[in-house]
Amino acid sequence: MVGDPDELAQVFQNLIDNAIKYGRSGTGVEVSAGTSPKRLAGAPAAQVAIRDHGEGILTEQIPRLTERFYRVDPARSRELGGTGLGLAIVKHIVNHHRGLLEIESELGEGSVFTVHLPIADAPEIHRG
């Protein structure tokens, strides 16, 4: 993938932390990587998906997840800690890297957060 290593590490750290935090006790977090079926600005892409086995998120709440300070369940979020900025930061960094963040969720089954990023053969982004 093309991009700033520290920023990309932040993306995946935030997503994995959320998967651990919001997954059900005793369940795992699955991380997979591979070639994305998507093309970004006409270029091939890679994808990394992080899956949790939590309560899931209502479909109508998914578009708001990347808003600053938005919380699906404010009481639970306060109990678990965090600022409400994690997914907003993820979206900002992914967009900065000309990527795409996809969120899928099913109530009672959990959620999958997939990051699609240009692969190394794609033109580099401006760093700095």
C-alpha cells in the first residue's frame, strides 16, 4: 500500500481497538488482507478488513459512525472509554490516502470495517 506508515498504523490500531472494545466477551477479532475488488481512481487497490463479533449496528446509524463525537450507545461508550473521535480520524486518514472506508454490520452478528487503499503501483500521495 502507498502511504504514511504512522498514519496507516493509526487507522488499523483504531479499528482493531474498536473491534476488541465492542466485540462480545470471549469472541475474537478477525483481520484479513488482500486485493480489493474495487479500483480507486482507476487504479488497483488492496483491502484490509477488521471483523468483530459484537452486537452490530443499526443500518441507519452506519453513515453517522465517522462523525466526530457520534456514539451509537453513549452510555456504553462512556463506560468503555474513548473520545468519540476514532472513526472520524480513520475516515480522515483513509480519505487523505485516496482510499475508501466501508462499514457493514448485522445486528446480533457484528461488524466489518474494510479499508481500501491504492497499491504501491498507483501514483504516490503527497506526504507532509
